[in-house]
Amino acid sequence: MTRRTALVAGAGAAGSLFVPGYIKGLPPTYGHILRMGDNLTYSAQRILLPSQRLVREYSHRDVSSFPAIGTTDPAAQDMPNRSEAYGALRKDGFADWRLSVSGLVARPGTYSLADLKRFPSRTQITRHTCEEGWSAIAEWTGVPLGRVLEAAGMLPSARWINFSSFDEWADSIDLLDGLHPQTLLAYGMNGRDLPIPHGGPVRLRVETQLGYKSMKFLQRIVVTDTFDDGGKNGNIQNGWSWYAGI
């Protein structure tokens, strides 16, 4: 325990001195010695790897079968937090779906699916690595999150990007991942509209982290200057690491 404490303390000290671009200090994701291990991973990734390095992209011949796990329909009858709002939007073909963008932005507002498709798009074939030990390769099409934040006029004081979903999940990423060119608001998968089991109409794709960071069924984005762990709907209080860089 003494050695572990020393290692974590050293990582925290290194992280507090490391201020490239948008990173200022460390996310307060810990409450005990094991949780502080998150900061070791976070600091090491940020110090050792280029901040905007691209993950490997594949060819169409590499696309594989891709299971849908977790929530596959927020409006399903057996969902403990069944979303009637999502069910109504799905019934309407998501014509009335809107993604809210608010917080530390000069122009808060909402974006329809058609609005997002008017932005310059990006298509990438990447590997989804699941925390359960499996992986799959798929083609994703969408708008880089950074373009939407730019259109909303993200303010200089912004540090964190928070997401909420129709299945009542909450999560966040820092600006280095948020402005990464491969971080998408994805509305297409393998050349088709994003299927509902995979998060339709729009899901987040954070290619630099494990799969559970790529939130499905997006509903709301809030830009902040303070870290929010998501409470009972977030990763930390449900036993997951906040940062899952790969």
C-alpha cells in the first residue's frame, strides 16, 4: 500500500504540472486509494501520448459483426426507466428529435437530425473495444463534435463536456477528447441510418476510450467549467472508471 500510495501521489503531482491546451489539473474522480488509480491512467495517457493522435482506421473488408449490448431500446416495456418520450420520437421517425446544447456556449440551442447532417460529415471505420473483453469493427458517419461546439460558440472557460441520454445515463469527457477529430455525433453505421439497438438516431463515438464512453441515445449536451461525475446515473457511482483511455 505504501508503494501504491507513492505511485499515485507521483502521478497526481505530474498531472497537476501538465497543462497542455485545455487540460488544467485532474478530474476529481477519486474517493479512496483504488479510485485514485484512475488519475494514474489519465495522467500517463495525457503525458505520454500526443493529445490529438488518431486511432487506427480500417477498410471495409475489416467490418465485422457487431453485437448490441446494454440498452437496445429506451422505450421497451421491460426497461426500468422506460422513456415514453423516446418511444414517441421513434414512432415519428425521429422527425421531432432534438439534441440540446447548452451551458458555456454563446449560442445555446437545439439541433435536429437534419441540422446535424448539414454539417460537414466524417466517415471512419474503427474498432470498438468493449470493457467485457470483445471488440468489433464498424463504419461510423456523423459530424465531429468539435464542429457543433464551434457552431454553438463554446466559451474559453469551458473544460468539460457532459452528455445525457434517453436511457437516463450521464457521462462526460474533457476537451482534448471532445475536440478530437474522430470524436463524432454519429447518425450512420455501416452505410445506413444508425440502428436503434446501437443508439439511434444519434450516439457519441469517443474512439480514444473504451466502448462504454460512446454513449447511445443522445439527448443533451452541457458544456461546463466544473467536473460532474453524473451522480447515481454516472460511471463512477456505478463502479466504472470515468476515464477509460486506450
